[in-house]
Amino acid sequence: MSALLDVRGLRKSFGTTEILRGIDFSVAAQELVFVIGPSGSGKSTMLRCCNRLEEPTAGHVFVDGVDLMAKGTDINAMRRRIGMVFQAFNLYPHMTALGNVTLALRKVLGKGREEAEAIGIAALDRVGLKEKAGNYPSELSGGQQQRVAIARALSLEPKIMLFDEPTSALDPELVGAVLGVMRDLKEAGMTMVVVSHEMRFARDAADRIVFMADGQILEQGSPAEIFGNPQNPRTRDFVGELSR
Amino acid sequence: MEIFLFQFLNLDIMRQAWPLILSGAQMTVLLCLAVIPLGLFGGLLVATGSISQWRALRWATKAYVDFFRAVPPLVLLIVIYSGLPFAGIRMSPFMAVCIAFFLNASSFYGEIFRAGVESVGRGQWEAARSTGLTWLQTYRFVVLPQASRNVLPDLVSNTVEVIKLTSIASVVSFTELLYAADMARSVTYNTSPIVLAAVLYLIVLWPVVRLVSRLEHRLGH
Ligand SMILES: Nc1ncnc2c1ncn2[C@@H]1O[C@H](COP(=O)(O)OP(=O)(O)OP(=O)(O)O)[C@@H](O)[C@H]1O
Ligand SMILES: [Mg+2]
């Protein structure tokens, strides 16, 4: 199996409402897949099922060939291979930037303080924030916080990174730096799934665009196909709405 | 006025009673050193139980908290010290006080910790779990530090209450500060030792009460 992420027959219900109604899709190594779709279509839920923050009702998610739903799977061991970046950053406010990055290195990977800090500094350097290592989240701008959050996930050397609207909570002038970091990641060969409304970024960085509506994938293809020549009427409406 | 000074602020009598009062104060400190950590520890257990995903455990902790917050601590202490011997369970005054305070303080501290834990957003749990931390690691390293900071003024206020409440140990003849002062009073037929004890409480607790106000102010309560 060459796919790094493979989602098979994924369903998710909250109570009696079915939010995900059979999702199949896979992401190859080093691919950047963009997920777009109207609000409430289940994009976040789908992404959160990919590291079991949300428990799927049915279906399977394979990461690097390992079935996340299987009984014997150590989900904590898998999660450190799956980086996740949230809309609200979710940095730990009582820890410095470096503390945020090193916590899992120390507690999950069991690294000593010095080694963890060396890795942490390197990760912060990758997102251009080495000199902010000693700052608390409250002392950082939103864009800087989000980059620290990316470093926190990166430091664990994940196989794949999931982004849920990483720039939606940012002031427009801070978006660029975060997208810049994501572009660097892509160039370094990271596999990424990005839920986002940054269509310009989608157009020139994504390998593939997935369009979701009502808990299903209605269409997928290259940016040129989806933006230039969408087949599904819902996609056409959505893309048309955006470019207006 | 003279009678008042003689009866309440008699320095000679205070001087005489001082050694006894000092040893009482030491016992009170000892009691606090046992009872506060016990209460905090129990409170953490209670808070953890009350947010558990197992409904039975949540209900059990809720019943526990309601019960021991409703029972007057003095009644609890007397039942444990004087009532349990009828059931064949006998213990020292110190032991009885520790048990009573554990039950009482843990339910109050527990509610405070629970409020603190609930004040920490779901995003914190999710971020931590997404990096592979276990539930317990997340609770311990991410949630509890923020939770306790958020409810620090309440924790300190409750600790002041616990310290004051240690004086009920006097009813089971544990020679803490109030018991010692009252002994001195009954020997000297003079209230000054009690006043002295009150002053000692004040000296210790007043700065703490000030601290609570400052904390509340800083956290914008
Ligand atoms: N924990 C939950 N309990 C109940 N319903 C939920 C829960 N989480 C999400 N939903 C519902 O599932 C649907 C899909 O939500 P989801 O957040 O996945 O959508 P989305 O595509 O990410 O939307 P948006 O673009 O607004 O972020 C919504 O109708 C939402 O109300
Ligand atoms: Mg969403």
C-alpha cells in the first residue's frame, strides 16, 4: 500500500445525525491535499477522525499501513506520527514556546531535558521562532503562536500533518508567515492534509483538492480541474461563490 | 477599663501561659501539615472522579461531595471519635481528626479543583492528546497546572477555612492551640490566654487573607 493515509468507508454520527456518510480517500506520501467545502459539511470531523480525536462510527483509517481502529493499535504511539494543527492554536498557556514543543518529546518519547530542548530549538528554528523559545504564548502574536503549534507537532517527526483551518483565526497580515511555513514543509517533503479557505494557497501549493459537502466527497482533482473545470454542480456553485 | 485589661489583656498571665500556648500552636501547625495535604490530595481524587467517563464513579463522587459538604465537621469528628468505638473501631484523637478533615476538606477542595479542571478548554486536551500524551499525562502536565492556577484564590481561601477549623480538634482533647489556651484559661480564671491564641491565629492568617484578595484582584474576579 503506497498511500500514507487511507480512509475507507468512514462514517460518523453525532446522536442520530450522520455527519460523515461514507468517506473514501487516500493521500500519498509527500502529497498536499486540500479539503474544501461549505461550513458544516464535516471537514473538521473527517480530519479529527484521522487521529481518532473523534471516534468514527464505522469505517477504517490507515496511517502508514496501520489500522487506527484495530484493537491492538496503540493510538498514542500512532498519534505522534500524525501531527495536528488547530484553528485556535491550543498552545499550553502555562508553558514557554520551548516548553510547549518539548512536553511530548519528554513525556511521550522519553527524551532527557537537554536532548528534548535541542530538538525543540531546532523545530522552533524551522518555523523561524528560535529567538522566541523563552516566551509564553500570551507574549506572541497569533501567527507566532500558530507557528509554535506547528513546531510542536513537527518536533515529533510526524509522517503526516493535519491542518484544520490553520489561518482562520489570524489577522490577514499574519497569514502569510504561517502559509510560508507550510510551503517550506511541503518543499521538505511533508505529507499534508489541509482544511482551509486559503484558495490562493490551494491553487499554487496543493497537489489535489477534495470537495466535501453533506458528509461526502463529491469531487476531487488537481487545482486546475477543481477551480478551472468543476464537474459537480455543487462544486461549481462553491467555487463560483469563492471567486466572486 | 482596668477590669477589662486585667481580664483580657493581662500580660503577666499571657507570659505564664506562653509555654503552654506555644506547644498548642506547634500542635496546630502539625495538624495543618497533616490535614491540608490530605485534603488537597483527597480533593484531587474527588475532582478526578467527578470528571470520569464512568457514570457510576461520577455519581459516587457526587454523592460523597454532597454528603460531606452537608455534614457539619464537628458532628463528623464526634461521630468518628466517640461513635465508632461502639462499632469496635478505636483511634487516637489525632487519627480521628485526620480522618474527619480528610472527608470534609477533600469534598470542598474537590469541588474547587473540579471547577478548575472544567475551566480548561477542550482544545487543551485535544492538543495534548494529538501529540500522543495519555489521558493521565494530559491531566497532570497540561490540565491540572492551569486548573489550579485558575482557582488559586479559592484554594487558598479554603485552606484558611481548614486552618481555622482545626480548632475543633479541641473537642476530642487534642492539645492544639485553642485547647491549650482554654486549659490555661480554666487554670487562671482569666480570658487573656484565649486572646493570645486569637492573636496568633490573626498573625498567621491575616497575611494569607490579604494574599487571597490580591490574587483575586490579579485574576480579575
Ligand atoms: N461534537 C459534536 N456534537 C454534535 N454535533 C457535532 C459535533 N461536532 C460537529 N458536529 C456537527 O457536525 C457537522 C459538521 O461539523 P464540522 O465541524 O465537521 O464541519 P466543517 O466542515 O468543519 O465546518 P466549518 O467549515 O464550519 O468548520 C456540523 O453540523 C456540526 O454541528
Ligand atoms: Mg471545521
